[in-house]
Amino acid sequence: MLDRLHVGLLIVDGAGQIISANPAAEYLLSPEKPRGMLLGNLLSACAPVAAEEILRAVENRKSIDSRIIDGPDGRELECRFSPLSDGTGLVSLSEISGEGGRSGRDQLTGLSNREGLMRRLGDAVAQGSDETKPVAVLYLNLDRFHSVNETLGRGMGFALLNKVADRLRAAVSEADMLSRLDADEFAIVQLGREQPEAADALARRLLDLVSRTYVIGGHSVNVSVSIGVALAEPGEDAERLQRRADLALHHAKREGGGVRSFFEPGMNAEVEKKRELEIDLRRALPLKQFHVEYQPQVRLSSGRVVGFEALLRWRHPLRGPVSPSIFIPVAERIGLIGTIGEWVLRTACQSAAPWPADINVAVNVSPLQFRSLDLPEKVVAALAASGLPPSRLELEITEGALLADTAEVLQQLRRIKAEGVRIAMDDFGTGFSSLSYLRKFPFDKIKIDQSFVRSSNHDREAQAIVRAITALGTSLGMTTIAEGVETPEQLARMRTVGCTDVQGYLTGRPLSEGEAAALVARILHVADLAGEDA
């Protein structure tokens, strides 16, 4: 299987010895004979500076991206490493510049690349075509490809891309041009066919063909494909045509994937608006547009503030305040949530460090933050940098964090809890498996979803659920907190059913860092006065 790849691949064992090398790797590393060599010896000769970092990644079984090394003959190579599930590791090598790039050929699949596509498409559009047979461009993007890379490793991802390329080759005609554009994205240029019928028929066929099961290295792999289609208009250039195909592809992805979508004029404005939001969101952190607010959490038995929940806020200079319900899903989709989440964690720990020892801070963790597998290290680093005792930090996770890879997530949670950090189950009662997770992990707190709090005004069933949750928490030794308490009636009801703590606009609106510090200072002052009176 590896012999058919156009990217160089080395398989290394746990000791760092190269046990397999495909022909592309042998070509890129010639005159060295990599098979049987120690990776350290090979890299030390090729790239002394990058060698230490790559070898450390191999030893620790950590993925590493895009390190530049010099091949034995002086050509620049991009080197990546990914650990594989069987204890070995995969080193991939691709030429940064050279014959492959100049010829417009994709090194991985042997297909035309983006440069080749644009040349061919430019020629086709410039020549013009019959009005009933316009040039058609189909953009394809694999759905769920990212999860294949994460669960099975990049080596399997490379192999899958080649198998997909084979199926696409079998589906197109000799007159069509097939290209791989980037990562898991492909394109097809259709010429001299009756449109839109031909493009629609091909798209339907590809939806079926690509989604059939792949067997790779003993694994059954399933992905689907989203397809965007655009037909050339009179006088249109190649750049605009491919941009319209890309817009149609984005529309297909938003429909949930696994569908085809022809370009329509309204898509332009819709996607442009979405892209502007993504661009603004990418700039928000470096431009310091984010800030954290802190909402008090109150102990019902004493009326004292026992903690604050850290809430991320985004104020854009032109958009104004942007709701978290809008920008958090976007951050998760475009891969920013890990960086943003780490910033919130560090900021919250820094803010909470000067507070009294009996006041905690709670930080929400996105399910996607567990995918990097280094969340425990980031938590420890945030605590160390701020000086906040671990017992005063509480991480809130939702059931969604446990659904994708329960065992892996639970392992990370156990490591975090072993440091002394408290773990809370957020939005409890809204999922199907909340109770089962309480059996699998010793949570410190159950956070009752605000939908139950609000429904309890008039819904006896909601009242019964809240009462049952609080009783369960008491029996398991867990604190229960009701969020979204906004009226005196809701507060009285939460007290009656046995909730430990409450949070909501009635007991305290979200505060700036300074306002939270001032509230804490007032609490200390009152406590000092009470001590003097005693």
C-alpha cells in the first residue's frame, strides 16, 4: 500500500529504527538507504537542528507538524511525525520545491494539483464553449476525514486519500480533469458535456461511490463527500468560476455534508458574511478583543459567594458584543477553541489567585479541547503560572465531551482530578447518558441545566427531576448547583428541593474582573468586621 504513495513515508519502531521505507522516501533520501537505519542517525546527517525535536516527539509518541530538513542531496523536505496505534510511528517527507511543484502534480496522489487545475481551467474558460455545454467545476470535500486522521493516524489518512483518488479516477471520463487541491479536497473540471445534467449525474455517482466502505490496513473506514458545482458563465474567468464552486461546496457542508449543491447567487453574500465572522474571530485574540466576566455562585445555606464562573465575552469594534452562542460554535468548527480555551483558563486562574481561599473559579471546557490529549498539562501549567491552588479550580464539562471517546476523556479527567482540581458535570439532565457517566467518574459537582430551573415554575415533572438530581447529588457526596435562577420564586423552589448552590441574574450578574475583585474585597471586609465584633 505504501509503495503506491507519492509522498515519502518511513515506519519507525519504538526504538527509533526505520523498519519500512516506501520508494518515494528512498528517492527523497538518496543516496542514503533509510531502511534499517536509526532515525536519529539519518536526521542528524540531514538536519541537526530539527533532529532533536523530531526525535523527542518519536520518543514521547507525540505528533509533530511541518519541520524543514535538508535532504542528503540538498533539497528541502517537509517532515512530519505521527504515532500509530500499534506502537510504531510514521514519518512523512514531502519536497517543498522542485519537480513535483513545477509540474503541477500532487505528490501524494499523483493527480494534478491546484496549480495544474488553474492552468487547465484558465485555458478551458478562455476558449469558450457552446452555451449548452459550459465548463463545469465540481469541488469535493471529504466529510469526517479529520476524525480518521485523529483516530487511526495520518498514515491511514494518506492511504485513504489515495483510495478516494482511485475511485474518482474510475468515475470521471478521459476528457475530464481531476485534481487534489489541498488535504481532503478534490476538484473535477468537466468539458464538452450537456449541462447541468452531466455535472448532476457525476455528482450523484460520486456521492454513492466515495461513501462506500474502505478497507485499509485491516480497518473498515467510512467517509462521505460534500460536492459544490458551478457552471461557467459567458466572459467569466477561471478564478471567479472556482470561487463559485467553492461557495457551493461550503453550502453543501452547512447542509450537513454528504450532499451536492449547485451555486446560486444568494450563496455569495451568505458565505461572505460567514467568512468575515471567521476572519474577525481569528483576529480577536491577538487584538485583545476577548475578555472574561465572572458570575457569582452563592451557597444557599449561608447566602455567601463561594465561587465565580468564568464567562468568555467578545466585544468587536464594529459588531459590538457578539453572543457566545454565535462565536463559540464557529471557534470549534475552525479549530480555534483550543487556543481560546487555554487563554480563558490562564486568565481565570490569574484573576482568581488573589481571592480568598474559600472562593473558587469555574471554567468551561469544550469537548474539542480533549482531542489534543494534553489538556491535563495545560491545566497544570495555568495553575503553576498563576499560583492558584488546584483545589480552587473547577472545570465544567458537558456530556458532549464524553460522547466521542469516553475512555480517553475519562483518563484525562482522572489525571486532572489527581492534581486536586474539581470536576463538574455541566447541563446535567439534558443528555441521554448523564446518569451512566456519574457511575464512571467521581464528579465533584452536578450543574442542573437552566431549562429545568425555568420549567419548574409551572411544570411538576421538571420539579420532580430537579428534586431527584439534588437527592442523587447528596447521596453521592456531590454539590448541586442550579443555573439560570432569575426570580425569587425559582430561588425559593431550588432551596426547597435541596440545591446546594445557585447561580443566575437574581443572585449576581456577570462582573468584570475589577468588579469581581471589588465584590470579594467587600466580602472580606464584612468578614473582618464580624470578627472584630466577636
